[in-house]
Amino acid sequence: MLEPVLFPFTCLDEKTAGMLLACFDRIRVYLPTDSAAGDMDPDVLKTGLVTAVNPLADSGLQADRIFQEYRQWRQANRGTDISFFKMSGSTIPFFDESTISFLKQDIVHASSRTEKEPDLLLAARVFLRMTGNYDRAQADIAEDLLLQSEKELTMLAALHGDDDDDDQEDLTVPAAQSLTADTGELMTRERLTAWSMLTSENDALPSLFVTPSRAVFAAVMDHFESHTATWENIPAPGDLPHRDDPVLSLWRQDLSAFFNGLLKGDAGAPPPCPLKKPGAFLTVIRLAEISPRDFLKKLQTPSPERLKHQEKQSVESTIVAAVFPA
């Protein structure tokens, strides 16, 4: 059974989890620190179908400490002009004759300063703590807006006297509407770099990666356009409540067999969705002769143009799947 890894996110809301779990038996989420599990929707973890783990050996206490200090500073200075805090060294927040003298001294002694090599992995973990916390806040806002929309539609139905269940069903807000905001559009490049750095530390890398972000998937295609075989717009259920239906369970098994076949070089056809009206669409790419570790390394390279000329051979392949609401 293939267990795809969500990327490049460290937080999974209930609606997105439902859409993904309608396609896969399980989902794995890599956390930058142990405490980052607090950003996960508790209802998602209660299903037992999502594995949220820290792939690193240590719990990430230093990253958590830096993240908490940042949050405290941000809360304390919310709504204030922070230009004062951007002053370097012991500069004063206004300009007078002493400023020139200070700047001269600062330039003279700049070359003698010894700076420690930055811990890039630590920086990546802190950044992922920030994005995970932001994504959870955005998911909560989207859920509140969805509930408010449902209440308004219910009130409108009552005013029109629509007591028929069929009419009520027509006024239901589709679950996919809560997924329209693509958090992957925010700092896409930085998210991919930080997440791939975190995941590269894992000894046992997965062969299947999945994302619900159009912006992220487009960035991946920019990197690997010359290496991909693509299957686009595969109809999928997109709805977790129907997950236990025997027909859909069989469809997931066939989909898993399709992915396994792709990893072995068998370019078969994906199974047809058994639902008349699909709730989501899958787009799948196979990165032939690119191992999962090479995939992660190349995601850390800013310029995709340089990658198009690399022809490093590998016996492994990597599968990237994107699931978007219909």
C-alpha cells in the first residue's frame, strides 16, 4: 500500500484531508518539530488515516523556542511601526551628526567580524513552523466562512418556504469551496526549499508525493518539465463521507495499482471514477530515472533552467500527484 507524503505543507485541514483520503488509504505529513502537531486539525488526526511525524531524530526544541520568541515579539508589536526595530547595532532612531561617525566605525570594523555559519536546516524548520501556523489559521477562517454561508443559505431557504429535502440539498455549499484559497501561492519557492531540506534528512524516502496546491504543482512542473510523463484530469471522488463505499474502496485499490505500475515503468491507464459526478481531479506525473532523493535535492535549486541539462540516470522513479477540487 502506497502512503503518499503531503508536500510542501506541515498542516492539513479537515476539508483537504477528506479530498485526499478519498483517493488514498493513508496520508503522511512531515512535521518540522514534535510540537508542530498542534497546528494539525485534531479531527484529522482522530481519523487514524493521517500520520503526522517529525522525520528528524531530535524534537526540534531550538526551532520551537525561536518560533515562540518570534510570535511573542510579533504579538507585542502588533499594529506598531516596526521601523525602529530594523535599526542595526546601537543606532538611534533619528539622524544627527553622531550617525555619520557611527556608520564610519561600523564600516571599518565590518571586515573583522566573524559570523557563524548559518544553520540552514534550523532556519528551514523555523520557517515551516511559521507557515504551518499560518495555514492552520487560514483553514480556520475558511471553515468559519463556510459555516456562515451555510447558515445564510438555510435562512434564505426558510424565507422562501423551501422545506423539500431536494431543494435543501441544491442549496448546500460544496465542500470544495473551502479549498479555493491556495496557501501554496504564498512563498511557494521558499516552502519547497525548506520542506525538501527537512524531508531529505529522512533515511527512508517515499516514492509518491501529493499536493493540493496548484501553485506548488506548477513550480514542480517548471523544474521537471523535460523529465515528466503526465496523466491529467483523472476524475476522483473528492468526498470523504463516501470513503467506505465498497465500490470506492475498490477504485482506490486500482488507483494504488496504477501508481505501483508507474513506479515499475508500466504506463498503464488510471481507473475510471465510479461516481457520476466527480468531486476532484487528479493530475499525475512520473519523474522517470529521478529518485526521490534527487527530486528533493533539485527542489532546493532555485533555477529550473540549470536542471534541464542534467541527465543523471537513476534506477528509481518518483511519482508526484496533485489533487484539485472539481
